[in-house]
Amino acid sequence: MTDDRPLVAGVMGWPIGHSRSPRLFDHWFRVHGMAGRYVPLAVRPEDFAEVYRALPRAGFRGVNVTVPHKIDALARADRATDAARAIGAANTIVFEADGSISADNTDAYGVARNLAEGAPGWSAADGPAVVLGAGGAARAVLFALREAGAPEIRLANRTREKAEVLAAGFPGVTVVDWDERAGALSGTATLINATSLGMTGAAPLEIDLGAAPQGMLVNDLVYTPLATGLITAARARGLRTVDGLGMLLHQARPAFRAWFGADPAVDGALRDAVLGP
Ligand code: NAP
């Protein structure tokens, strides 16, 4: 069946004004010579179900879904990938030409690709990992690390109960107290910040890196700013670092493929387009 719907997709969130995804998709449309449109959709939680049902009827090929709609988007889909089910949330929705709705979660793929490209030679299987945070992003990180063979994951979150709920769904994850996060770095191969600490406008992430082995890789999911306090402190100690922007870029790639049928590149030009003024 030929798909003659216009090349239109978007991103649903509340709030959504800060999203850099439109820049990302606009860049790929330009590179591929496509007359496509990718629009930010400011959707209040109480309006989500109605808008979600209406978008395919308006010809949308799909949407990305961000806070606070990721769980709802999965629950209301007709089918879901294993990743979306394991993570318990969807970020990529395909409105199929037959009217059905498919849900995927590409955040874990984004984490994995970002680490593979940003730190060649590093492997999650090299040793235990410490993950900070127990929100939606942390769920994707746990899934990615587990899939990549991390032998042990130590999870620390300010609200310990949330970490315990999350750990219960992921074998091999042990919870450590937030106040013990620095000591937990001993013998680890990887540290990932999946809290919102360190974002422009948020409090800094306080963590003493003194116990970190010299070979430990540090990844911050926060990408505004690119050089967070954590990344800067890790570099000062000679540790390898990967910033969070690559996750944003990579997680979008499967969506572009599914909606528009072309395989876009994640490269320096894309980074510049997303970071540009
Ligand atoms: P979320 O569900 O709201 O979770 C926020 C997390 O930050 C929770 O673990 C929360 O702990 C913790 N936190 C917030 N304020 C804190 C504080 N003052 N002290 C200690 N912990 C604090 O958010 P999310 O969706 O998981 O996103 C987390 C971060 O990842 C955000 O900065 C987001 O921008 C980034 N992110 C990046 C990408 C990317 O593509 N690079 C993708 C997704 C998310 P409590 O449970 O105790 O509240």
C-alpha cells in the first residue's frame, strides 16, 4: 500500500517550548531534500488522550513523546516493542497507514549508541556501573546497561524508595543510599548521571570523584550545558567523558527511519544544527 500522507510528525510534551527536536528533524529534512514538517505540540496531560487519537486522523505519521506523556502513550498503543515494555514508557510513536498505533522506546538505543561512538573501546561489560537518578531517563539507562552486559548496576537516587521500585524490575541492580554515591564509585567502569542536577537553572550535582578508578567513563545525560559540572570535574581528573547531546541525536534516528523511510546521519553538522543560535 503506498503511503501518500504528508511528511508530518511532531513532539508532544508539557511544557514543550524548550525542545530542540524540531531543529534536529529540520536539519535531516534539509539533508534529505524532503518537504517535511516536525512540530512541537504543547499538550496538557488532561488533553493527551484526545490529541493522541486525533493526530493520525490529521495525517500525522508519528510523534515523539516526552514528559509527562511517555507512560500514557505506551498504554494507549495497539502494540509495543520489547524495549518500550521493559522500560515502561514510549518516546516514539508510529501512526501506521492502517490506522493502528505502534509504540517504541529509543532512549536506551540513544544511550547505547552515544556511549559506543563517544567512547570507542569502552564496554558496559568491563565492570559495575553507578547510575544516579530514578526517573524516566534512568529507566532507559538501566535497560541499556543491562542489554550491554553490565555485570552489576548500583543505583542511587535522592528518594530511595523510587530507586527500590525501579531496581525491583531490573535484575542485577542494587540500590545504594544517595549519601553513599561517591563511595559506590569504587571499582566501577561507568558513571551515568540521569538526574536533572547540573542542568542550567537546576542545582549542581555534588559528587566526589576521588574513589573513581582511572579508567571509569563518565556520561551525563544533561546536555544544557554540554560541559556540566560533572563532565568538567571528570575531565579535570583525566577521566573519559561523554556528554548527553549524542543521546538526544541518536534516539531520534529510528523515528526518522520509521516515519519517513530514510536513514539519517548523526554527525557534526547535526550537532551544530541542534546547538546553533
Ligand atoms: P525525571 O523523571 O523528572 O527524574 C528526575 C530525577 O532527578 C529524579 O531521579 C530526581 O530524584 C532527580 N532530582 C531532581 N532534583 C534533584 C535534587 N535536587 N537532588 C537530587 N536529585 C534530584 O526526569 P527524567 O526524564 O528522568 O530526566 C532526567 C534528566 O535527564 C534531565 O536532566 C533530562 O534533561 C535528561 N535527559 C536527557 C536526555 C538526552 O537525550 N540526553 C533524554 C532524557 C532525559 P527524586 O526521585 O528524588 O525526585
